[in-house]
Amino acid sequence: MSQTHTISKTTAANWKRLNHNVEGRLTKRANKTLSQKRTVVAGYLQSVAAEKVLRIVSGLPFPVESIMRYLCECMLRRHGLWRRDYVRRVFQQFPPPAPVRGRIPTVVWDEGADVLGFVYQSLLTEGERNQSGQYYTTSHIARTMLADLRVRKGERFLDPCCGSGAFLMQVETDDPLRLYGVDTNPVAVMLATTNLMVKYARYRFIPQLYCRDFLADGEGGWDATTRFDYICTNPPWGPDKDKTYVAPGISSHERSSLFFVKSLFWLKPGGILNFLLPNALLHTAVHRDFRRVVLQQTTLRSINVYANRFDGVFTGFFSICVEAATTMEQTYEVHTTSGTHVCRVAHTDYPQMRLPLCPPDETQEAIVRKMKSKGNDALTHSQWALGIVTGNNKGMLMNERTLSAEPILTGKQIQPFIAAEQTPFIEFAPSRFQQCAREAFYRAPEKLVYRFIARHPIVAYDNCQRLCLNSANILIPEIEGISVRCVGALLNSSLYRFYYIVHFPDIKVLKRNLQQLPFPKLDECQQARLGQAVGKVYADGATRENLDHLDRVVFDIFGISDAERNYVYRRIGGTGE
């Protein structure tokens, strides 16, 4: 049996930080997201019994950590572990259990599923989850990433952001002391401890789980000479805004990249690193630092691009598996919903630190080259503004217009070229809004409004000085020789849709992505043809005939051949929205 754990200074500090009053609200908020909304974590666990447990404990006037401590004890009692002295000693470092009234169904503890993680996430507010990045990995994704991994004699496995133990629970081993986990959240460590003790109930052991700041401390509770054969995790996503942490080669201060580099240090030569990461790390310029580390310090084995999303998160994600060894040529498998194929990092990819997700495609590359070669201008010097963040849509948006209210556009109403007429209404009172751009942006004589949540640009032209909500952002383009309406038409065209999808896998239309789109220099004839095609769309509507005609004009501007046009349509799945 492993050594008895005592509460560390870090754990004590974290419990204090997480301390709640009797109403269950944080006494200290480091959270900039103020949402107090709680929602059941859809997709994490499908269990009627688990949902019953959640109903029993929801709304209780006790701190969340005390409720979870109670559930941990219930689970341990169910499996006959609570009577063991070392188990009780371990749980002395955690807060006393809440005096919950209500019978917890015993069947829930026999499912082998992470009921504790499901209940805990569902009890957290939306703001707490957003600020801390506590979006736990589903068992399905953990199984996919680990692929029935067995940790054998002499090997070690580490999850440096273990949460409630999703990855640790999927690993198979004959000795649970080969499994290590770290997390800054003491509640998560408590849940993971319980889950591992139950899974390996026939062993007398104390899980090697540590409440530490892996980025700051650089280690858990192990010896400084310890190295791991496998490190697998889903780290927190998003920038380290305070720039508290550093890691060699990472200038973006992206937390997941910092975890990646820190983990490489603890990996044995030839060891395997498998991380779940946001899609932005694959392609955006700011994350070239991450891709440089992958290409120059590891051997890339595989990338798995997932089609689903975490509940409450719009960002797509992928998993990347690398080996701690350098190589001159990167050849790796890419797994998507459409199948598996082999990719190679070509010599031309290295300057941009690209990680291709598709095999080399001569037609695609030819089209992209033509568009880039015609690029004369970009949206980098245009004007941008975010839509209004009310902080209380339910209270501020109205279905009926009043004397002091006016229409406001939402993302759902943004269609190619023209926004839908039917809109909610709002009183324009910037002092009451959580966030609001300068009024001049909303009142601009001409502007483009684009849908924020979308797989490709969906852009409407507005010359009515309408307000817009934060699901519909503002672009006032300044492109040489191309009018505002024509810029919008180019963004809505099939060719630009193709270019965007090829380069950006996001489900958000981001400013930094739009700024990378190439815009051509038009001669007088091209200006006239494009203007006429766009005018016809606005005069007669976005009919199939008018959209096809606009596409032909755009294809001609870039010199796209008939075969290449058919290729574009196949890639985007049709000839229009």
C-alpha cells in the first residue's frame, strides 16, 4: 500500500478559494463570466439513476464540495471500502460531508460510469465552468484516445489535468500505483480518488493523485527523476491572460500549449503524449508556436478530428498523439468522420508550421494558389465591431415594438446578402449593456453584418443603421476598388466559402480568419460584371439563377477552370447556401 496522504498547503489554499457560503455561492470570484446558470451536462453520461442523484442534491443549501464529499462516501460505502482505515485517513483531508436527506439509489454506483463527475459538473454554474475550464472528457473520447491502453510492469501513466479521472479510469493495469494524476481543483482530486479506489477495490492502495498546479510546480508528488511512458490529458483551453506561466517555445501563452510542453519534459525518450486540444491550435497564426514544438521536438503519430462538441463549448477539438523523438520527415494518420488517411508535412508546410489534415490534393492546391496569386488586398485595415452583449437578453429583448425601441439583428436572422425582416426590438441604452461598441458602427451608412456561429462566412448588407446582437458582428470593409456590397457578395460566394472551409475548421467566423482571405484587384470590366451580378441579387432576390451567375463571375475573376469549379461545388456540398 502506498504512503498515507496528508493535506498539502496547495490543497488547503484551494479549499479556501473554493469555500462557499450556505447559499452555495462562491465567497470569492476570480470569474469574469458572471453567469449563475446551471445546466445538466448533456452528452457526458446517459443514466436515469445518475439524473435521480442530481435531482436529490440539486438546490440543497450546502457547499458543492460538501455535497460531493457525501456522494463519494456513499459510493465507497456501497463497495465496502469505507470501513478500511487508510480510506478514511485519505478522506480526512477533504471537508465533512453534507447532511443530505434523500436515499441515493444504490444501482447508480454499479454502472462503472463517472456519476460523480456528471453530478459535479451539473452543480457548477456556467460561469464557474467557463472560468476554470472544467469541461470533463467523456468516456467515449477517453476510450478513443487511449485505445485500450495497458500500462505494464515498469511503466507509468500520467494525467496532469485529471479532473474526475476520465483517462485514468480507461487505462488498464495490474498495479494502480503506476497511474498518476494532478489537478489544481481539490474537488476533482477527491472524485478521481474515489473513482480509482472503486475501480481497483481489490487492491489496498492510495491513488497517486496530487492537488498541485502542474504549470507552476512542474511536477506532482513524485521524485524529480521520475519519467512517464504515457501522458494523456484534456488540459484547460484559452490564454493565460495574466502571463503567470512560461514554457520554452510558447509565446502565445495558450494554456493547453503550455501543458503540452511541460508534459514533454516529464516524458521518457520514446514515450507517448496524447492531448485533447481546441481546433485553433491546428491552423491559426498565433499558435504557430505549438505546431513548431510538434514538428521540431516530436514524432507525430496521429491526429483525430472530432465532429461533436463539449456541452456549453462552441469550439471544435482534436486529439494529437506524438512520440518523444525527433524526425526529419513527419508522416502521420488523420482520423475524421469520413475515414482515415495518411498525411505528410511537405517542405512547403514548414515555414508556416502547417499540420495538414488532408492528403496533398493537386486540384485544391491549384485553386488556392490562384486565389492567393490574385490577392491584392485584405480585410486587415477594415473596421470591426462586436454586436451588443446585453447581459440579460430575456429582460431586454422585446417581441413588440415600442416608441423607444428599435429592431436589432441576431445571428439567426443573418442570411446571405440580406438580413431577415422580422427581428426582436430593444431600447438602445449602452449604459445598461454589458458590452457595446461605439454607436457610430451600428449607424454606419453601409456595413456588413456576419453570423458569428457558422462554418463559413454568412454575410448580410445593411444600410438601415440597424443594431445587432453579439451573435451578429460588424464589418465595414475597406478594399481597394471593391464596394461594401461587392465585398459581402464575394464572402458569400461559393469560391470564398470553399477557401474558408479549406483553411479554417472553426465553427465560429473569426475576425483573424476573415483577415486572411485574399481580395483581387479588379479591372474596369470585372468591376462592372461583379457590380451587375450583385445588383441583380439585391434587385431580384438570391435565386438559384442569380447566385449561379454571381459564382461564375467570381470564378472568372480568379481564373478558375470548369473542372476546378465542379471540384469546389463537390467540396462545399452544393451550389449555394
